[in-house]
Amino acid sequence: MRDIAILQLVLLVDHVGLGNVRRCGVGDCHHLFVKTYRREFCSVRCQARDYKRKLRQRMREQQEQQTRARRRRNTKGTR
């Protein structure tokens, strides 16, 4: 069974070319996939995880900017 899987992998790489085999775009995912069109991720799940991670980061940054702006407004009025 293992030999068949290895043979299928070799035939797939031969068919699509080694340049189209990519590693998933999520940092902690180590899956390989065959790139078709503009794919960056091995699955929809990894794509959603990456989107949510970036969204949360943007929200944290916006919250920090609002907090800094609020603190500046409050300190300007007390002087």
C-alpha cells in the first residue's frame, strides 16, 4: 500500500510539475498541495483560519489606536 502511494505521488509530481507543488500559506500548517489558479492555502479551513487571524490582528491594532487617541485627548484637556 505504501509503495502505491509513493508511486502515485511521483506520477502526480511528474504530471503537474514540481513548480506547482506548494506549502500551505498558514505558518503552522505544513501540508503540501498542488497550486491551481491563485491558491495559497491547502484547504478552505486554513484559508479561514488565516483570514480570522489577520482580522483579529487588525481589530487589536485599531483598538490600540483608539485607546492612544483617547488618552491623548484626555491628557490635552488636563494641562
